[in-house]
Amino acid sequence: MPPRVEQDFEGRRQQIIDGALQVFSSKGFEKATNKDIAAAAGIGSPGLIYHYFKDKADLFRQVVEQRLPVLQLLIHNEEEMMSKPPKVVLTIFARAFLTVLDNPTSMAMMKLLFSEAIRHPAVAEMVNKIGPSRSISFLTRYLEKQMAAGIFKPMDSAAAARCFVGSFLAYMITREVFLQPDARQISLDTMVATAVDIFLQGMLVTAETQQYTATSKVSYTAHFQ
């Protein structure tokens, strides 16, 4: 495909993705129609969507992946992130996760997705494969690598990953759903820095924890001799 044609093709794809984001954020996945999406995207025919996407599910996946910064981060930088130090990785991940708060349309879509996922198991399964499962899998693998290197304390990596993500979900829900005034006064930078520092204080191996672990092993061995 010639460069100019490729540019036109990708430009139209992005135009449809933007239109679909508006429709999904206002109607949800189940109620969104190709006619709605075509109108929002400013294209003449709803059938034209299938020239760029396999079906509505494929379009939805593209919308979520391309308009949620944390997924763009993982799609393009996951392996590179695996080699960076903990504070850097956790901070970058947290900032990307919370950047959605700066985009009212993306935030509106996330709210609808949560409500639809509760009511429709098929939607929940689809959303999980696109976003939550990928994010938790990355964090779990990263934490396991840090534990194996002796940087983080040994513990359940999957549980630890959910503890980290949970702090940001709580921030988003109290700020955007329950509209708690104190939550809305906490800046994204403050939330990121605080959550990362608290998490690292609990996870990092220190001389004190190493001594405690060594003492525990000695006591355990002596008890059974």
C-alpha cells in the first residue's frame, strides 16, 4: 500500500475509533450501533466500518487499547519496563493508569464498562482480556522478577499486584463516582507518589528484614533438630 494511501487509511481508522469512543462512552458496548458510530465518526455508511475493523468487538478492542494510556504503555514498552528499577516502573505504570482521569470521554467509557461488565458476563470477559488481565499479568511478572533478584520480599505476587492497582481504583471511584471532596483535592501526582512510596516501603528488602528472615530460619531449624 503506497505511503499516502496508508496515511489515509490510518487517518480514517482513527476517525472511526474517536467516533466509537464517544458512542461507547455514552451508550455502552451492548447498545452502541454501527449507525451511531458512523454518525459520530462523520462517515457516510455504517457498512464502511467493516472495511477497517472485523466487527464491533474488534472496534471496541481497538478503542480501549488505543485510548487508554496504560494499555498503550504495555503494548509498546512492556519488555523494556521489565528491566527498569521498581520506583521508575511503578511510577510510570501508575501515571499511565490515572491519566484517563484527564480525558472525560475515556473516563465516562470506563464507568459504563464497569456497570456493563456487572450486568453482562460476555462484556466482562471481553473487557478483562483487553485490559485488567494484561495489566495484572505484567505487574505480577515484574514483582516476581524483583523478588527473585532479592529486591522485593517474597510474597504472593498476584496479591501484591492487586494491592498496588487497588489503591488507584479506590482513588478513581471515590473521586469520580462518589465525588468525595477530599479525593478531588488530591492531585494525580500526589496520589501516584504516595501510593508508590507506601507500596515500596512494604515490598523492599532492607537490612532489618534480612536479619529478621535469617533469625527466623535459624529458630525454625533449631526447633526441629
